[in-house]
Amino acid sequence: MINRIRAIRKDRGLTLAQLAAACEPPTTAQTIGRLETGMRNVSLKWMERIAAALEVDPETLVRSDNADHPQIIASLGASGPEALAKPLDAILPSDLAGEGVLTVMNVEVASGAYLPGDQIWLRQVDPSKAARAINRDVLVPRPGGRFAFGRLIDRQGSMVGLLPPGMGQKQQVVDDPPWIAVCEMLVRRL
């Protein structure tokens, strides 16, 4: 099994010391370094601690030697694309971790910035935490198995107001939704 702790840590922009401090309970940078390099075995307990600190699922930290995994081979900067010194494992949408259930909505018809074939990855949150989602696109369940989708522009009491992504559409108000799913990632085929 290949250990992906270093690749994910670097992708998150964390130092060994920052990751060590984010672990619960905190550990040392030296211990994280040994786990990354394989000088120390990564137990299930360590996988859970480090995964929680990196905000990924524990199984994301390891993969089979034989498994193909998308690689980041270049970065696009102001002067154009540049090769990376060493390829990095890409973080896949399914590798996202955090509080709340991940859900996906397919786009079949162009609407605002969304094109047919897009997948919108959303994270369900409790409506009481909706203040963090103001001015973000959200999916909200409505009675009868229907949904409302759009920019969360207002929240008053148990009611939420959404502005759909298409031009000229009217605000939609949903009363007392059981959850709100906040857009987290857009996956688009080119």
C-alpha cells in the first residue's frame, strides 16, 4: 500500500508541524514525518487521527500499489503551464471529507454558469448553520419530493430565500427545510 499522507498534506498547504498540531491529540512533526516516509507503520488509529486533521476520509490516505490514480503533472501560472518537479496524486471529489453528507446533482440543461453534463457536488448542512452559506449556491428540499436550487440570499426564521441561477427568475422561498446542501465542487467534462 502506498501512503498518501505527504501528498495530501502538501495539497492542503500544511507543514509537518501544522499537521502534527492539528491532530487530536496533537503529536510531533517528527512522528508525522516518520509516518509519511514509512519509517513508522500507519495503524488504523493513526489513519483516523491524520485523516481527521486533513479533513479527508481515512481510506484516502492509502491506496494499492497497482491502482491507477489521477496525477497532477503541471500547474498553470501567469507565464503558462509548468511541469511539476514530481507528479502529485490528485484529490478526487470522492476524497472530500467534512461534516455532512455529500450529494451530487447532475445538470441536464444550461442554467446560469452551469452547463449540461456538469456534476455539482454539495454538502448537506443543518439549516441552523445556513448563515455560512449566504451568497453560495445551495440545493434545498421542498415538499412533495421536489427541490429548489440557487444562490442563498436570505434567511429569516425558518424560511430561506434562493435566487435561481437563470436570468429573470424569481426568488424562491422554502419554509423549514430539513437540510441545506451547499455547493462544494463543480465537475465538468471538457
